[in-house]
Amino acid sequence: MPYCPNFVSIKKYYKMELTNSKILVTGGASGIGLGLAQRFAEEGSTVIICGRREAVLNEAATNNPGFITKVTDLSTEEGRNDLYNWIAENHPDLTALVNNAGIQNWMNLEDPQFLERARQEIVTNIEAPLHLTALFSKLPSLKTIVNVTSGLAFVPASRIPVYSATKAFFHSFTLSARHLLKAKGIEVIELIPPALQTDLGGVGIHDFAPPVSGFVDSVFEQLKAGKTEIAYEGSVAMATSGPDGLQVIFDRLNPAE
């Protein structure tokens, strides 16, 4: 199903501009980020993608002529400041920021590298998009921020405990940012994907899941309808269920061993 008609979503008097816009997608060279970037380009917008892996960025640009790339390490404050300063100098007409970049570590509390890997997720999934939101909200041309959270923000999967917690944090922050940036005329949109066929967490882990293309189709249908909280398939129930429904989902995600 493209989206649930009963899913309550905040509507604005305006919609995200999808044509003739300039949009930055973090982590835009693969997975959900690439799918979104490709569709933004198809809609007639100029797309900038950034990430740490230059080879992957170059491949995405080769396959998608017109993409602008920027090698950036968002896990460092220096890298985030550099990205903002580069945008402000070279693309001061940027209209939208898509906070998509994230990492997912499958681990348990007994993992000898648990704290180190947890810190990696916290920096990439929380610190980076919070910092970018604060930076880019100062850009006079900015009209929209899109935050990619997860259905796991509402119901955690214990095999990816820190990832789930970072998405819950990011969901909460997104609600606050929507309120805080309203006076500046910046719209804040939340995308709430379910598990999709990407390499997030490791190659092959999510082969069972729906393809990214269906999610992207639904996202753009809902963006054009003016929605600012966008879920898809399994994440609709995760984002809208009451306590009993959430417990059922939790038990399904976390079967007794």
C-alpha cells in the first residue's frame, strides 16, 4: 500500500518544492539517500550528495549525470562545518537539507567493542544531523529540512539497540525542530521508513524487505499531498499504534530466544 489513509499527518499551507529546487542529501550515494536523490533529480531539482566514500560518490554521479558531489566526513565537527561553509559559498541558493546519513550496528551488550560502536552510531545518527540542522537553518535560502528516522523510533529491535534508540531521539528532536523553525518559515518533514532492501547494517541483512523504489514512490506521493510525517507499509502501524499494538509489534521484532 502506498500509504495508510488513517495515518494522521500534519498539513501545512505550503508543500516542499520538488521542482527547480536545490537539495542536499547526506548519505546520498546509496540506499534510501540515493533513491531520494534520483527522484528529486527526476522531478527537476538540482541535487547535491555527500558522503565519506569518494569512489561511491563518483559512481553515483556517473550513473546520474547532473549530481553534484562533496566528500564529507559528517562524524566530525570539522567535516560538518566544512560542508556548511562550502554550501554557503558555492550553493547559497540551497532550498532543502535531507538528513539521511546513518549507520546501523547489530550487537549486544557483551560485544567487546560495544561502547566504541555505540559512540559511532550516536555521533553519526544524532550529533551530525542535529549540528547540520542548526547550521543550515541559518542559510537564508533554506525552506525545508527532511529528517529520515525509522519505524524503530517507535518500536525498538533489541538486536540493534543503539540504532533504535538514536532514531527515537531523532524523532523527538524532529518534533521540536518543526516547532522551533516554524517562525523562520522552515518546514520540517519526517520520513519514517520500515526495513528496506539496502545494505544498512551489512550486506544481505535486509534482503527480505521491500525495495527502496516503492518507499520512494510513496514518499513523493505524500510530499505532493503536503504531508510532513511520512510512513510506509510496516512503519505506518509502528508510528500510529497504541500501547497494545506496539507490544504486539515489539514481540514480533524481538522473539524470545
